[in-house]
Amino acid sequence: MFEKTKTYHRRKIVIVFFLCVLMLAGLMGRLVYLMVFRSDYYQEKADALHERERSIKAARGKIIDQTGKVLATNRTVCTVSVIHSQIKEPEQVISVLCKELGMSEETVRKRVEKRSSIERIKANVDKEIGDRIRNYDLAGVKVDEDFKRYYPYDSLASKVLGFTGGDNQGIIGLEVYYEEYLKGIDGTILTQTDARGVELDGEAEERIEAVAGNNLHVTLDYNIQMYCEQAAKKVLEEKEAEYVSVIIMNPQDGAIYANVNVPEFDLNHPFVMSETVDIAGMTEQQKNDVLNRVWRNQSVNDTYEPGSTFKIITSTIALEEGKVSTTDGFSCPGFVVVEDRKIRCHKVRGHGSQTFAQGIQNSCNPVFINVGLRVGADGFYDGMKSLGLLSKTGIDIPGEAGTIMHKKETIGLVELATMSFGQSFQITPMQLAATVSSIVNGGMRVTPHFAKEIRDGEGKLIKKFDYGTGERIVSEETSATMRELLESVVAEGGGSKGQVEGYRIGGKTATSQTLPRSAKQYISSFVGFAPADDPKVLGLVIIAKPTGVYYGGTIAAPVLQSIFENILPYLDIETVETLE
């Protein structure tokens, strides 16, 4: 019995011993794992307990035009912060910061007395002010240099360039579209502290330097943009218009030299409303709505009824489908009856007998109604689709609007008639400019664009943007015919005020009504290109809701004429003899 009990206890001791060995082995294994394999992780955790981190904002990449002018750059500013645990004279700190930063005592005191590892008082402080605060040498006050976006030419191309927010991130325009290239990588300042969060004397700061963003090189030309803005502002004031838009582009590749939408806004103060805007009693939402309207690029973000400039499209579709020739005869008595609707020509007494070529020179609605009816709803719709009008252009700027169009099955004879001369549907000005460019350049679709390439601060090429040659949308024969017809419009027809001495100009005018029709308000426009036989530049001018005389041939064509007079020699486009 005794031996049995002794054996039993011996067995228990062995089991307990074995379990203890297993536990010790497990603990040793855990220690080895933590000390060897996870040492880096826990070292970082330990360091973090004794480190304070401050951000170093990266310099944003510049936006540079094709002449080398910097359109968007950076200014050195400061961020002022306080570290509660290090402040020795809180009242002096509050007094100095209130005085230098122009902030209320209540706001500053609240932030100074907040028990946090670091509290930001104010960002985007002028460097001069930041330097003054630094010179006070106040314990617990940190002044870190930072960057703020700066636009040297204030409002120039504001609705194209866009601007950045307080965090230096793009909000609208090219600034947001090319954010990934422009933004850079923020750096960090690491400061050693004790367990109470007080910085240790004699311990050097560790800096992880910021990486600057890359530079965006664009197709915009400062000089052309300036010419266009001056011309647009002049007619805006003279005609007391709602806005004036101008697009200047290379019809061969879609590169945009200028895009004006006046009134523009101050890029350095984008949230400051014009003095003409009465904000009294407005809610914050209403103020935001006003600002959004101010920031809109009407050339890209808004649609309109193009009116007679669209006759270029109607002509192209009909010529491509063999539904009309330049010598076909038409009669205009001053109106056309379609179903039960009487649609008038702008010339009340009519143009009488005329060829199709004369019809486009006269911008005769009855001629184009008859041409549209020849093409038919299916042919017209499919023609618009093949020309790219039912898709977006793909321009490299946010918020591009799409064409507002009838469904194919809902296009009746009346709809077809009005569409033929540019009413009852809407497109963007940029879509019109891109499509006309594609028609007159030999028939190849182009993608309108601003970006050329991305380079780093040293000038090294990072990325070159390739927009391709596009697909053929019009035959070379039709393209040549349209160039001849549109040159005759300027030389002999309603676009005569778009002539430029020494140059062959092609173009088309338009005067379209805004909705509702009862308001009796108009949009005047003119699209033109030069040289007419081999286009190197195309321009579109749109004047919204002008007062007084509103005909496109009378007020819009002269604007593009004045622009062309300046930029054609600038672009080294040679003069030639004009058609007699």
C-alpha cells in the first residue's frame, strides 16, 4: 500500500516538473520572439513614447506655361503652434500671439491652455510675422516654415488653373486634376521628450525631409491668354454681358493656348466675394452656391444651344452622307412649315433662290431645315454620334458637362428641323471647338487638353502626355469642302467682321436664344480658324446675354478678329493673299 502511494506521488511530481519545464520553455520562446524577431517594432513603440512629431509641408509643384512663365508657385509661410507642457509664461505667450496674429484673446487662450501634445494656433502666417514671433524666444511656442500656394498673375486663367485649400490640396481646375503629380510628400520633425512630454535639452531634432511635388507644364500661353482676357473684358463691359468665354486652340492636336471665362476671380483670394454680390442675409449654403457659380468654367462645365455655328455640323453630316452638294439649289420664302409649325428665317422676306454654298454664307434656316429633313432623324443622330458629339471630349479638367440631346426615337420632324440650325439641344463650347477643329483639320478627332508633360524640380522628364492622333471622323474631301465653305462665309457672307487683313479666315457666326424664349435674351458667338486652307489656330468667342445689339456677326466676330490680329503674327502664321 505504501509503495503504491509512493509511486503515485512520484508520478505526480514528474508531471508537475514536466509542466513547469514546458511553461519555462514557452516563456523563453516568447522572450526570444519579442527580443529578437519583434525588437524593431517595440523599439519604435518605445521611441514614439518619447518623440513629438511635427509635419513639414512639401512644396507643391509649379504650373508652367509653354513659354516658361510660372502660373502657379509657392510662398514660404509659417505655422505657429504651442506645446502646453513646455510653456513657462502662459500670459506672455497669449499676449504675444494675440498681438502678432491678430486673433482674439478668447481663441488664443483656449488653444494655449489646452492640454495636448501640440496645439496649432494658426497656419499660413506670413513669414515676416513668423520670424517676429520666433525672435521672442518664448518657451513652448513653435514656429515651423510651411508653403502656401501663390499665383503671380492673380486672376489669369483662374477657372482653368483652379486653386488649393488650406491643406495645400487642389480644389478645382488643373490643381485638382493633376493632384497626384503636384502634391509632393510631406516631411516630419521628430523631437525627443521625457515621460512628461518636455523636450530634452541637448537632443538634436531628427528630420525626415519633405519631397517637393513635380512641375506641370501646360499648353496655355501667357501672352495669348492675356490678349484674350483683355478683349473679353472689353466686350463684357461694353455689352454689359453676363459672361464672355474665349477658347483658342490648335485644331491639329487639340492643345489649348487660351481659355478665358470673364469675369474671372482672384486665385490668391478665391473665397472673397465680389463687391457687387450682396451677401447680407445669405445662409452658408447660399454663399457656397454663389462661390461655385463664380468658380465655374463656362466653356467646359456649362452647356448652351449653339445656334448657327452648329450649321457646320449639319453641313458636315449631310456632305458625308451624300445628301447635299455645294451646288444644290434651294428656295427661301422667309419661312418653312414643318408639320403644324411655321419656322422663320432671320431674313423676314427670305433669301429667294440660292445654292447650298450661298445658304451657309447667308446662314439661312430654311436651307438647313431642308438639309436636315433630307438626312433624317436616324442619319442626323448617327452623324452626331460618329462626330463625337454625344460623348464628352475627355478634356483634362474636372466637371465636363455632356451633351443634352433628344433620344433617337423621340426626334420628330419639328425636332429635326430645329436641331439642323442648332436649337432644341445643348452642347458645351469646348465640345463645339473640338468638333469644328476635327472637321477642318482634315477630319481627325482631337482631344482638347492643357497638360503637356510632368518634370521634376531639376527639369527631368517624368511623364509626357500623349493624346494620340484620334480616329478619322470626316473624310479629307468633306473636310476640304467645309474649309472652302467656311472661308466663303467670312469672305462673302455673315462673318465678314471676322476678316483679318493678310490672312485667309474661315468661320461661322451664331445668335441663339437662351431659355426660356420669352425672356428675349441671346448668346452671340463666332467660331473662326486660320489659315483657312491649312488651319493652325481656331478660336471661339461666346458673349452671354449682351445688351443692345446682340447679333454674333456684329459683336462676337470683331472680338475674335482683334484677337487674331494680335496672335496670328505672334504664332508666326504667314500672311497670304485673301480671296477676292
